[in-house]
Amino acid sequence: MTARKRAPSGTTAAAAAAAAAAAQPKSQETATAASATTIDPPIAPPKSGTILKLSLLLIVPYAYLILFHYRVDGDLKRSILINAALSLTGFFVTRTLIPVASRYVLGRGLFGFDINKKGTPQGSVKVPGRAFQRPESLGIAVGIVFLVLAIIFQYFNFTSDSNWLVEYNAALASICFMTLLGFVDDVLDVPWRVKLILPSFAALPLLMAYAGHTTIIIPKPLIPYVGLEVLDLGWMYKLYMWLLAVFCTNSINIHAGLNGLEVGQTVVIASAILIHNAMQIGASTDSEYKQAHAFSIYLVQPLLATSLALLSYNWYPSAVFVGDTYTYFAGMTMAVVGILGHFSLGFPRFICQENTRYAPISLYCFDPIRPFETLLIFFIPQVLNFLLSLPQLSGYVKCPRHRLPRFDPQTGLLTGTNDGTVVNLFLRQFGRMSEKSLCILLLIFQWLLAAASALC
């Protein structure tokens, strides 16, 4: 979460600095002219060691399942590996592009200061081009690289008559639309009530192209009460999909405020989705079902790779801010993955296959024809954050612009406020702590819930 300070409307950062220089006393003209010719200081280098450790922790389990544990069809494994190779390329491209994009956004006055470091030089408002200025909206670099990778991947995997091509392109259209709207929000600083409805428009291409089922399987313990095993929701199913897209996109945006939290939660959820997809592919014998989960992998692998590259600059202490561009992009991507990858109603999928070596173990055996799946369970911290935020978002309780903890510059610790967020809830429950420690604790909480869901 950042407070933005931009150049005046219709004026670049350089022009604003020149106007300020003209108003200075003549005794300072020489020093001002010298500073105007200096090059903006580069952003801090990426935290490669941290990202390497995190990558090994999150990606190795998924790679083991795909490559060794399950017997994945040769063609399917080939497509997954090609997508993984493109994603790895995207990681290095994104890491190289971010410093370049930083100079451009700084030049246009898109920057912020770190509210959680208020009272220190990092939390001070600085004129553009100075040392503690943080470039904003760097999610645009991630979104561009992701979309290019996704388009290139079509050449290797989809033919012109592929059944999945229409939905794949509709997914990319929704993601591109949401990335654009996020960048517009960063530039124009759209009121938050308007932000809530922006994903409604971006989800339209996906809803119009969706040709999947609209039925759900009733869990066996509930069948005697419902009276049906399979329930067709019809238009209500698409309404649910629309609401899911709106929720996922905004939930990443409002569960924020710490260096690395927005990107970190995306990385954790994406890795859990990959593990879940690998398990479903390995346990199923239905080719169409496998393709649905492979479809999800094709979008999540590049999302994870490009997000890790961004996290290397956004991890505490952050060198760049991701902006609403990234939170909207990441939220819509995961909503698309959930909808088209059949992560539909947010319930765990249980299968009963006593003779299958790699089948998940569960207490109940549900009908495997149309599974209840787990996207919303991956979002439990975001659901909790949304429920805590409802009184303030609805206007029932006064809502400040930034619902952040209080920072003590003397100790460097954060103290929870009464604002309805998971960030403040954790501080109230576990006591004062540093921003980095709090972010790690929140991501561990996210990882534990996501890991439990992925095993369902």
C-alpha cells in the first residue's frame, strides 16, 4: 500500500522539477542545475537469494509430482514442460524489464512513499528522482511479459480447430482488459467504490466464451436433504462465475499494505494451484478432465514465474511498488484459472478410488463425474479479510483511505489498529512486530491453508 505523489496534470516529472528550480533563490541555481543533469539513482538490486529459497520451497513439490510421482501422458507432459521453459524465460525477461520500466514510470511521476516507514527517510515524500522514491505500477511489466508468453505458447500447443482455443483467448482478453483497467486506476487514482466494479467489465469476454457445464455435484452427506445428486444451476452458475471474478480480483487488492504481501500471496496461491492440478491430472483417467487442469497449468506457470521476478524487487525492503495494475492482473488471472480449470464452487474434491495407486485419501467418496473444487479454499485468508472489511467497505463503520497499522519509527515495529483487516487482526492477536516478520507470518498462514486445500 502506498501513498502516491505525482507530477501535476499534463506535466512530466522533469518539467515539474524545472518549475521548482525556477522559483528557487539565485544562490541555489548552480546546485540545482548540477542536480538536474544527474541520472536518477538505480533501484535496489533484486533479492535473488530470497527468491531462490522461496522457489525451491514452492516449486520442487510440484515438479516432483509432474515429473516423477505421476504417470502423465507424454504429449501432456511435453506441453507442460514447453510452458515451463517459456515461463522460466519470462522470469529473466521480467527481472530485466523492471529496472527499465522503473525509469519510465518515475519519469511520468508515478511513484510513492512507504507509509509503513513513516518517520524514516524511506517513508518521506520526495521530489521525483531522489533516493527514497519508489516507482509505482510495476505490475504493468509483469502483465506484458505474461501476455506475450501466453500468446507465444499457443503456437506450440493449440491448433486452429482446438476446442480450448476460444476459451484460452477469451481468458487472455479478460486478463489484458483487467491489466489495462488496473493501470488506468494507478494513473487516475479511481475511487475504491468504482474499483469494485471494474472486474465486472473485464470478466465479460470470459463469460461470453464459457461453454462448460453449469451443473454441480451434491456431496453425498447432503443428498438426502437436497433430493438430487446433480443440480443444474443454469444462469445462476454464470452469475457465480461473474461474482467469483469480481471477488478474486478485489481480494488481492484489499489484502495488502506490506512490502511483498500482494505478490507473496499470489505466489503462494499459484504454487498451491499447480500442486492441486498435478494431483488431479495424476489421479484422473478422464482425458477432458486432464486437459482442463492442464489448461490451468498453462496460465499459472507463467504467472508464478513473472510474479517471482517482481517479488525479487518488491520483497522487504521494497525497491518498487506493484500498484493496482498487478493486484488486478493477478486476481483476474487466478479467477480465469479457477473458472476454466473447473475450480468452480470452492469445495474440496474427494475421490474414492481404492485400486488407484495415487488417488488422494479422503473420508468421503464423492461422485467424480463433476467435482467440487477448491479455488475459494485457496483464498481463505482473502475471504476472511473481506468479511472483516465489510463494515468499513459498506460505510457502516468509518473507512480511512489507508487501513494500515501504526508504525513506530523508534522501534521499527507495527501496532495493530481497529481497522477490519487480517493485517491488523494478526497484530492485535500476536502483538507488535516488524513489517517483514508480519508479512512472513501472513504468507505462512496462507501457505498452510493452501497446502491443506491442495491435498484435498
